[in-house]
Amino acid sequence: MGEIQRPGALYQQVAAEIRKAIAAGEFPPGAPLPSEAQLIARYGVSRPTVRNAISALRSEGLIEVIHGKGSFVRALPAPSLVIDRSIARKAKTFVLGHAWETVEAPTVYRTEVTTETAPLFELAEGDALFGVDRLLSDPATGTRALHRMLIPFAVAEEGKGKALAEHPDMDPEQVYAALAAAGHSLAWTETVGARMPQPDERSALDIPEATPVVTSTRITHGTDDQPLVLEDLRASGARAQFSYRITADTTRTAGAARSS
């Protein structure tokens, strides 16, 4: 291969060429990259340029450097945990598809509707919310997840005894039961995404460098499709994936599931 000649930072050009070779299968997962000397000769660049290119690819999570052995294409393992996101109703109770263990007592606090959550709740910024944060663990694999539930004050105060206002730290299935008891016919919509973790998330979830978190934002809707509760679940993208049961629904848009 000839020398790199395209404009731009030289190390970025080298990183792009190595990335292209990995994508083409020249260097499969688990395989070692050529030595520094070989990369210098291959691309006609200096040692610092090659080292900067390797550092950039390492920060992306594409390669790993093993001291004394060299650089290797990162072999990403299949996720160790499939999180069943289904919800079932049995009489007056609800059952979640995945059973978690709570690592520590939930943290309950008061917060407000923000610019990001206002359109999801269809509420004005600044409206009062209960927030409940949980650190969860899968009993079989030890995989951790962060769960956050946000409940508007107005929703929590509905129903006989205002159960949610008294105990906003109920488990999600208990929250659903309280909402149903307050007269709501429940439905759910959920959006899945991925992003790089914040430092506190990386620590709590024990996520290695350059590994994203997979996120799920679930909204519980009530009568007339009113948004009632927002839940956010975050887990390591290298260790977990989400699973959904899809059924035909003629009364709602795709992606929603209604309680019976």
C-alpha cells in the first residue's frame, strides 16, 4: 500500500486505513495488528503517527493493547444477558418479563420536568416530579443495570389513598397496579438507544473503556393516552441486550402494548 496522501491529520488518516482493513476482514476479531515497524513501512509515516493512530483506535474500543504482546483487534463477546422487556397482567397484578435483584435501597427524591422530559410527559418545564433511582443486578449473571422512574406529583396523588404519593418507591409492577386501580387502562411505549456512559454510570455498571451503555426509555400511558410515568433503564452494551414480544395491535400505533 502506498503512502497516505489525503489531507487531514496524518494519524487520523492512518487510523482510518486500519479501520477500513479491519472492516474488510483483513484483521479479524482477536487477530494481532502488524507491528509498529510494519505499520510504519506500510503507510510511510513516523512512529509517533502510528502510535497516535493506535491510541485513537483503542479509545474507540476497536482494538486492545496487551502489554508485551502488541495490539489486537478487539473481539467483542456476545451479550451475556438478554433482558426480557415484556409486561404481563394477571388479574389486578402485573408481572415483568425480567426479574432483577435490588443491590441497595432505592433513592427517592423530588425533581422537576426538564426540557428533555417535557415533551415526553406533555407537561410544562418545572412541574414537580418524584424521582426513584435503583441499582439492579441480574441474579444469574451479575450484570448490573441502573433504573430511574419519574412520576409527576399530579399522577402520584390520583386514586384512593394516594398510594403513589405515599410510596413512590414502589416496584414498577406495583406502580402499574396502583395506576390501574386508579382507573387507568394502561399502555406502554418504549424507545431504545445507545450512548457513551457518564463516569458515575461506568463505575456503577462496571463498564470497560470505550463501551457504550444501551438505554431503554419506557413511558406508561393511561386513559386517553395520557403519559403517566417515565422509566429509564441503562446497562452495559457489551453485556446486555433487550428482548421484546411483538403482537399485532389494531387499536394503537406500532410499539405500544395495552393492558387487558
